[in-house]
Amino acid sequence: MFRYACMILSLILGISMLAGCEKQPEEEPMDGENTTHQDPNAPKEIASDEITQMHTYFYLATRWYGEEDGFFDFEIDTTAAKETNTNISVPSNTELLQKLQAVIRNNDLISKNGLYDVTAGLPPEYQPCGMTVTYKSGEKLTFTEDNNPFALWSEEMYDILAEHFAKNGETGLYPNEETTLLTKMNIHFIDGDLEYSYGGINVSDADAINGETHLLERNIYDLAKNKEIREEYILFPQGYYEKLTEIIRKQNLVRTYDFSRYDHEENNFGNHDDGYYGMGPQPKDEQDSKTKSLRFSMTFESGKRLSIETKKESEIEAFRPLINELISYIDGI
């Protein structure tokens, strides 16, 4: 009896020990809990610059994307580039892969190699982002981390890929183009001693032309001599806003305007308040010009409105070809 009892006890202990050796399921981390580890074998230097395959995914707040609210998931290799949320793909090429590698290099993404750093329960725009890159040499870059929706590297990746897709006939990564006509445009440009004013203006009944009180102004004023060089108010010609719309569309101005709001130096959406609209190089610590300023506004039939006001010389000079073309057309009426 004692021997039988010992056998039963041994069996129970054996089963208990085997059960203890089984791998227990990992618990899901609680909201706010961070999981971080680093692959010690992941190199921080990669000799090759030739990408053969790449997968990157992120949420971007500084650019527009409609149905997926800023989420992008790209798969690229030597033959094709695909965005999986939209299920659109285009041919790839060496130039595209070289541009993407330049983003990796310029933003030192190699330093993240082997990193896993994820916090549970964050809002969607901070959910994990990551990248896996395979090089011709066989070397790999891979990391996963909490997404930064304002990260410069993801913005640069998006810009390169969206442009590449568009050049290959797929514009789905860009906002819908503004297709309606302009209904209003005003230009007020101070260039040294000369002040230019163009656009619609309401005049008194006494100054009306053929009973029309909303006229086209085209004035030039000499600030140094404090006198008018030209003061004209004319009827709007037929096709006026069609021509202005054509000039604006050539410059992709609406997209440039919408994409230029975020200031990576200050980490805020203050670029427009500071006088920068994506046209110029935006030099660091640039001061307002004392002799130049530009106020430039327009409204489309859709209700879309652009309002540009700057005293930054770099931005004004970047706008100058467009302003000159608009003024040349209006002066030639």
C-alpha cells in the first residue's frame, strides 16, 4: 500500500513538473507599457547602398491622404513599387531606390537597426511604424518603433514615392486636384520703391463703367516719389479667370500651399504665419525684408481659398516668376 501511494505521489509530481515546463502565453502589455529591445547583432553601419527590397509603413500628419487618414504602407523592390492601402502599384527603377537610400542615409536611420521600441495603447497616429530594407550585399536594416506623425524621414519618403507614382500615372497618393475655376484673385506687391496692386475692386456708382461697379484694378505707385504711376480700373475681360486658373495650375500652387504648413525646425504648423509657403529655400533665421512684401490671395468656385502674406525675401523671389507672369497677362489686357 505504501509503495502504491508513493507511485501515485511520484506521478502527480511528474505531471506537475511537466506542466511547469510548458511555455506560458505572454500577457498583452497594458496601455502605456513600453516594450523595448535591441538586437545586439544588428550592425550600425551598412556597406551597401543598393536596395533590392524595402517595406516601410507609417502615419504622416504633415501631408494629406483621404481614405486611410494618413496611413501609408509601401512595398518596393527592383521591379515594382506598391502602396498596399490603396492597392496601387507602378514600376520601380534604380533612381527611385537611390532616392530612398538617400533618405535613409541623410536621416541616419541605420542607427535604429535592430530596434524594437513600442508603447501599448497609443492613439492611431502613434501606433508602430517601421522599416525593413534588404541590400544587394545581403545586409539588412530593420526597426519598429512608436510612430512620430511629424517625422522628417517619413515625409521625405512620402514625397519621393508620391511623385514617382504620379509620374507613372497614379495620382492617388496626392490630394484631389483643385479643378474649379478661380473666382477672385488679388495681388499687392511692394518691390523696392514700387507698389503694385491688381485685382477686383468695388467702386462708387459715379466711377462705374457701363453700370458695373466691380472692376479690375491695375495700379502702380511710386513710394519714393509718393505719386501714382498708373491708376486704372477696367471691365473684366472675357476668359479672365480661366486664364488666371491656367497659370496657377501650371505651378501646382494649391498642393505646394497645403503641404507647406509644418515647420520642422519649430515642430509646429507655423510656416504660413512666418511667411513661408513652400516656394523658397526657407533660410534659417531669415529676417523680414524692409523693402519687399507680398500679399497674394485667391478663391476658387469650390470655396478653396489661398492667402499668402510674406516679407521673407527668399519666398518673394521664389514667387516672382509666377507674379511676373500674372502681372504680364493683366497688363496686356
